[in-house]
Amino acid sequence: MLEVKDVVKSFKTDDHTIKPVNGVSFSLEQGTFAAILGKSGSGKSTLLSLLGALDKATSGDVLVDGVNISALPDSKLTAYRRDDIGFVFQQYNLIPNLSAKENVMLPMEFAGLPRAKRSVRAAQLLNQVELTEDMHNRKANKLSGGQQQRVSIARALANNPKLILADEPTGNLDDETGELIIELLRSLCHEKNTTILVVTHDQALARKTDRRFRLARGKISEITHH
Amino acid sequence: MSILARSVGNAFRNKVRSGAVVIILAVAIGLALSMLVANQAVADKITSLKASVGNNLTVNPAGSRGGQGGGEPLTTADLSTASSVAHVSSVNGTLSLRLSNASTTAPAPAAPEGQGGSRTGRALSGTTSLVSAVDPGTLGNRENGRTSTSAATASSGATASSGATASSGAAVAGSTAVRPAFSIPIEATGVSGSVNAAAEPINITNGTALNDFAATSAQALVGSTLAAKNSLTVGSAFTINDRTMTVSGIFDAGTAFDNNAIYLPLTAAQTLANQPSEISTMTVLVDSIDNVNATKSALASALGSTRVDVTAGPGRVESTIGSLGSVQSISLIGFIAAVGTAGLIVLLIMIMVVRERRREIGVLKAIGASNRSIGVQFVFEALVLVVMGSVVGAVLASVSSNSIVGALVSTNMGTTAAVAGSGRQGLLAARQAAGGFGGSAAPGGGRGAFAGASQLIGTISTSLGWQTLVLGVLGILLIAALGALIPALLTAKVRPIEVLRGE
Ligand SMILES: Nc1ncnc2c1ncn2[C@@H]1O[C@H](COP(=O)(O)OP(=O)(O)O)[C@@H](O)[C@H]1O
Ligand SMILES: [Mg+2]
């Protein structure tokens, strides 16, 4: 269960303050596949970074299963990001000189899982995101965009998070591959009862989600009509 | 994939840059190690110099110096008294005798006055069948003419037959043909081991050292020029008073004067001279030059300051040590500077790497890495570079440290050479004056001192000791860890939001 209550994020620039997120409230039941739509620069990434504890909100609360992460100290935030959140980025953000499998093993290493278990689980996850075995030991920077995004989804799943935050996961992919990635996220969401929040400006992909929100001028509103 | 394995991999992500960094580090570390080696070599040399040179004291009966000729002789009992004084590492007693040639029946002259003053009672203590190998020369004859009371037999002037000084000797002697026959007495020293009165080893070129130290011993060591003059070889016989001595070895003391001498077992010398348990000079070896002054006064009070004179050798060693000390501090500064440079290189390169990987650090934080594990990863990465630089640097150091030490010591020994030279020259002059043979020191002292200095360099061993190596590598690893720690702390400042920058 994710609850967002009146969250504000302001940035101070040279002479004025901008508020890309200005009083956002919504909540998602566990296992919901949701999308946030909005124009470029509308504050979608900013909102996602607040939900994933990459940045601190200026005001407001983010509650994950009743725990207010806005009030957590830094050390607890590290554990929160490691155990409860999975990130998927537009630029994939894999570690380029590590293999696909090693990238998936990283969050498990930070969680203190023994090496043998990490290796087995990483292979399982890569199979689950349909990366063929012969790619498992290939360096991340030698994989195609779609393959890299699959690896990055497997990495996001590594520690069984409650919430996966995906910032334009299909933004760098062609339509066909993007559709496959969204399909993958959707099936994972329902199989593992993971809440998945996808930021996109692709209406067609957004149509495959359970709930859709629009972010504009710092405010969020749910899109109810189809 | 452990943090360490990841760090090693990261260290080689940019192979060209890492290679260049390793080479630069290797040069700095190699220089640091060479400086450390030089520092330790010089420190070792100073320690051994302090324990081996300039740390001997000479004990003589009071008043014997300056030709006063007074005082009570030292005895073998004084030897044990001296050896129980603190910081005394060894005591060596000798008895000096002057033997005249039996056939010339030279009179026993009184102890010469003035500048010819001798160290001990210089009265002739016996006769020998040996003929002196040293021509009296002008000065010897003049001294003898002044002080001798008898003026009987005519000199055969140029008795001096051969020898380097013959020309001047012959000229003067010729003009003073009425002078009495004078042959330079032969110095006999009673020793109780294999070292001479100055506690330096006797350099035996032929035969064997003395090994029968009984009062009845007939063994003797003969100086090379004296042996040549008298056609003696190992096993030859000659007499002292009425005892037939056998040459057990030939020695070379370096100068013609010093080689016109013999060494006898101490007790045999005491018996032959009828001076039982008497010694003329005692050489005391102090454990370190630092304790020489304290031991000097301790010895004087133990033996009775009115009875004995305790004198230290010339202070030339202090100046040598002083200049070596400056080499030591220069090399220490060089070590610190080179280690500092290595640390700075690591620091700068790691700061660069951290800036370059800001986004990646953000990724690691976004997927749950703690600041600590990221910091450790970067420290390891820096250490990989340093370890490789150290290995290559150690190889460079082992190749270059010899020449670095050589250069450091030789440039710094320039001034020392002069100081040591004057000391050495002074010593030589003092010894010749004390012998009563007059003659000024040859103006070749500078060259001799230079040879001494280069000998000093030669004895500084510069092989890489493992302790030095471990110490050096540890010091560098410490600096590297510090140089890597600052960038690692910088990684803690990178916020996870960096991951979204540029998207
Ligand atoms: N660190 C920051 N400092 C100042 N302005 C920022 C910062 N991060 C984002 N912004 C601004 O906030 C607005 C929203 O950015 P972002 O959340 O990235 O939009 P989106 O992801 O919807 O394209 C933009 O105008 C951007 O310039
Ligand atoms: Mg964005």
C-alpha cells in the first residue's frame, strides 16, 4: 500500500522558486499497475524520486505500508531503497563493465545474501525477464537496449521489493520492444503482487495499466475516461 | 562478485590511464624507496662508525706525554680495572720497547726533549741483531747530535746506503762526517692479541699471527721493510738481548717507519725488557662515540687522575658523522616528499574517477548500496593502483638505489673529505713527531682523504633489505589509503538523485 499525502517539492533557482510537485496526493493498493502521464518537464521524475527516497520532499508524507519514509533517517533510507524499492530507468543505468548476471546480483550483495544464492537467484530472474542464458555473462554494455532494460528489470526485482518505480522504461526503445517491456512489467505485477508505478508519455502503453494519473502544473489527477 | 573483485575490475576500466598512473606512481614510489634505502644505509653507517671509529681512548702514565718522562708505569692490573668501567667494550695493553743494533753499540741516549717528546720512557730497552731499515736522515742525525752526550765514533756518513731519503741524508751527513754513529732504534711492541697499540688489526702479509703468548715465547712479527733489510723470511731467526727469536710472520703497517718495527708477545716483551707486568699504553674501546667523553672521565677516576692521562682520538669522525647525518636527513625529506607525491597522485586521480562516476555512484545508491560499501570499493580501487605502482617501483628502486646512494654520499662528502683529510694529515704528523723522526707530513693528505671518503661510500651497503621494503610499502600504503579515503568520503556526498541527472 502506497500513500502519498500532499507532497511538495520546490527547487530554488537563481531568483525564483519552482514547484514541479506542488501538493500531490494519491494512494495505490498493493499489486496495482499504475501509470503517470505528463508532458516533459511536468515533474514526473521528480515525483518518482520522492517516492523512491532518492530525494527528500520539501513537505508532505510518503507512506509505504504505513511507514512514513519522509521521516526516516539516512541509514534507514538506504535499507528502504535496497529492500522495498526497485528502480527501472530510461537509460537502464547498468554498471557497464559488469555482466548481466553480476548487475542483477549487486542489490543482493548489498542485502548480504551469500554469493551462491545470489548467483542462482540472478539466473532465475534473468530467465524470468526472458534474457537468454547465453546473454547472462555478457557485459552490460554489449547488450541491446531491450536486453539492457530486461536486465535492469531483473535487477529491480532482485530483493523482492514492494514497489517498482519505472521512469520512462520504454523511452529509449522501439514501439515493439517497449510493448514487450510493458507486458513484462504487467505480468510481474500480477504474479508477484508488486505495486508498479510507470512514468510514460506513451498513451498506447499507458492504456495497458490498471490506473492512470496525469501530472500537470504540480498537481496530479486520475484519468478515469478511456 | 565481491567488492574487491569489482574494485580490481574498475581499476582497469580505463587501461591507458591506469597504465600511465601506475608508471608515474612507480617512479614516485621507486624514488621514495631509494630514499628510504639511502636513509637506512646511512643510519647503519653512522651507527657502525660510532661503534668502530673515533671511539678509542688512549691511557698513558701521567706526565709521559710531552716528553716529561715522569710517572709510574701502568700495570696489567690496570687493564682489568679499565675493562670494568661502564661502556668499555675492550681494553688492549701494549708495551713499547726500543731496541738498538747490537753491533753499532750506540749509547743509550736520554729521552729527547721538546718536539721530539715520546710517549713513554724512550730509553733503549735492549739490543737486537736486526739492523734498522730506516736511514736517520738529516733530522734524525741532527736530533741525535743535539741530544746525544757521546760523540765518539765517526759516522760513515751515508750509511744510509739505499732508501728514498738517501739523497738529502747523504748530502747532510757528508758535511757532518764527524757526527757519532747513529742508527735509528727499532720499535718493538709487546701485544697480547692480533691488534696493535692503536687497537687496529696487524696486517700480516706472510706467515701467521702470534699464538704463543707465554713469557718464554720466541715468536715475533717483523715489519716488511725491516725483514727485507735483514733478509728475513718466515722461520728466520734473530736475537733480542740473548733470546733467539723466530719470525712467525711478516706484517705491513703501511709506512716505511711503521714497517721498521717488530711485534712480540706482551709477556715475552716484559721479560726481555725486565719490566714485569708493566705496560706503556692502554687502548680502550668504547661501545659508541657518543659515550667517549663520559667514559674518558670515568676511566681517569677509576685509574687515578693523577696517575694516568686519558686521551681521545682526533675529532674528525664527528664531522664525517655530521655530514652523513645531513645526508640522512636529506634522504628522509626525499622519502617523505616522494611518498607525499605518490599520495597526491592517488588523491588527484581518485577525485577524477569519483567525478567521472558520479552517476554510477548514484545508481549504486539508488539500488541500495550503503555509503560504506561504496567508499570501501573506491579505497580498494586506489590500493590496486598503489600496489601495482609499488611492485614496479620496488623493481626500479632496487635498480637505482645504489647510484642514488652513491650520488647523495659523494656530493655530500666533498666538504667532509677536506675535514677528514686535515684530521688524517694531523694524525700522521703527530705520529711522526711523536716518533722523534721529525719531518713534516707530505702534502698528499688531500688525496689520501679522498680515498678514505670513497672507501666509506663503498662500505655503505645498498641492497634492498626486506625490512626497508616492508617499511616503505607500508608507509606508501598508508599514504595511499589516506589519498583514497578523501575521495571515498567524497562518494558519500554524492546523492542518489544523481542517477536521474541528464535524463
Ligand atoms: N535539481 C533541480 N534543480 C532545479 N530544478 C530542477 C531540478 N530537478 C528538476 N528540476 C526542474 O523541475 C522540473 C521537473 O523536472 P522533471 O521531474 O525531470 O520533469 P519530467 O521528468 O516530467 O520531464 C523541470 O522544470 C526541471 O528543470
Ligand atoms: Mg523525467
